[in-house]
Amino acid sequence: MDILALLTDPAAWAALVTLVILEVVLGIDNLVFIAILSNKLPPHQQARARKLGLSLALIMRIALLMLIGWIVTLQTPLFDLGISGAPGPHGEPTFETAFSGRDLILLAGGLFLLWKATKEIHHNMDPGPATGELLDHKQSAVQITFSAAIAQIIALDLVFSIDSILTAVGMTDHVPIMVTAVVITVGLMMIAADPLSKFIEKNPTLVMLALAFLVMIGLVLIADGFGFHVPKGYIYAAMGFSVAVEMLNMAKRAARNKAA
């Protein structure tokens, strides 16, 4: 189907809108990670790191879409451990022992997220050496180099990009629709990146909440790598509820400070 036919096909537009919504939802994890990582850089490098990280994510996703035939083969099992999981309620195994390239990438990405988020939580909770008091976010944040930040962003971009493209393949067979959805999504992420990063930096309690989200996403990626699929709706519903509760706490603190 050529481009003109796609532009006049209502089904193509419906697929594009659906894909953009899915890509935005799936991109929240990536955006939070980029926000936390870029906030550890010197102020004059933060915005550049976010833009460069998201630009590289766009290039990587478009490049992977051009290799979509190879991406699909990542779902083919590479080896099987031959271990039988405990049967589920309907007799099915609770986890898979045959691992594909996608599974290995998800496992590596999940372990990396767990390591990174746990390390950041440790630094945020580490007491000051002299006073024994907890340091605030700016004091406790360990500075990293610009190249190290970009390298870590690219590593997570690869994991989220492959997962995102495999989701897109299940929605449509037309590569132009996938590319358009990716461009729109990354454009929206670029618009939201700076405000989100500044909001997280100004509200230290949100940093811990965001790190907890990354731990949860890491565990979900590992579970997915083992074939235990957790519906993403549950994850994002829990994240949305937690953010809503924290917003109420922030409003209460602001009202109390204003009254004081």
C-alpha cells in the first residue's frame, strides 16, 4: 500500500492514533529514567543530554524499524534450559525456559534498571558523614560525566525501543505508520522532558517515587524475560495512583507552608 492510499485509509489513521497512545505510555519509563539521569549532570549539560538522548532514541527506533524483519526473529527461541515450571491454574507453565533474543535483552535491561535504581536509592538514603542526617537530593546525587549519562541512556533506549517496536508490529504491518508514530511520540517526549525533569528536581520526594517506579519496571522486564507477562495496565494504574497520592501530599505541604 502506497503513502497516498494510507493517507486516505481510516484504518491506517486509527492504527496511527492507537500506536501513538501506546508509544507514549511505553515511553513514560524511558522519560523518567532520562530525567533522573540528566539531573545528575551539571545544570548547563542537562537539557543537552535530554535532547541528545531522545534524538538518539529516535534514530535508533527508525533504524530498527528498517530492520524489522530481523527484530521479529528476536522472538525465536535460541536455547531451552529444559526446566519445567510449576503448573498454573489451567495446567500451563508459570514461566518459560526457552529464551529468545528478546528475552535476553529484556533480562539485561531489567537487571540494569534494578542495579541503577537501587544504587540511586542508596545514594539518596545515605546519611551525611558528619551529621548522620539524610542528605537532600542535590547533595546526595553523585555527579556523572556527560558521556556516561548518554551511554546509559542509549543502553535503556535499546531495550525500550525493541519492546516498543515489537508492540507496534502487533498493531500494523505498515512501516510508514510505525515511523510516523515513533516521530510523533519522541517529539512529545522532547516537549515533556525539560518540564518533567525540573518538576522532579524541585520535588525530592518524587525522586524516590520515580526510582521506585524504575525498580518495579526492572522487575517487570525480568519477569517478561522469563515469560511471566504482567499486564502493563496494572503497572501504569499503580503508578498513576501513586503519583495522585503524592500530588495530594504536595498540595497539603504547600498549604501548610503558606499558612505558616
